[in-house]
Amino acid sequence: MGDYMPEKPEQQSEWVGTPQLAKALGVSQKFLRNNREKFFIAGTHYRNINPTAWRPTYRWHRQRCEARLDELDLKHGTAS
């Protein structure tokens, strides 16, 4: 009898890409791009995972961003 390791359920990362966050929050990717610095704090709500690249790649903290938009009452695209 060999060692059996049951599969772990897939864990959702707290840090997600822009398309995933936009879908989860019900806003557009454009909304996130245009309002990144206006509504969110670097290092808390988002981070650039490749700061030396010509084109930045952001990861967003899903729960913190959701809470922030709830705080601002901006979820589901009610602002642009």
C-alpha cells in the first residue's frame, strides 16, 4: 500500500490579475486601470509584480479591493 495524499481543494489566491478582479467586482478592467491610483493604495490594494518591465503587470488583493469599493460605494460599475 503506497502513501495516498488526497487532493487539496483549489485555493483561490488573495492576489488576482486585473481581468479576474474586474469580473469579481462587476467593474471593467478600464475602470481599474483608470482609477488605480485614485481609489487604491499601492502595496495594500495592488502591486506591480514585475517593476522592471516596460509594461507593468498588476496583481490586486481581491478582498481589500472589494472592501475599498464597498467603502466608496463604487461596486458594480456605478462610477467611472
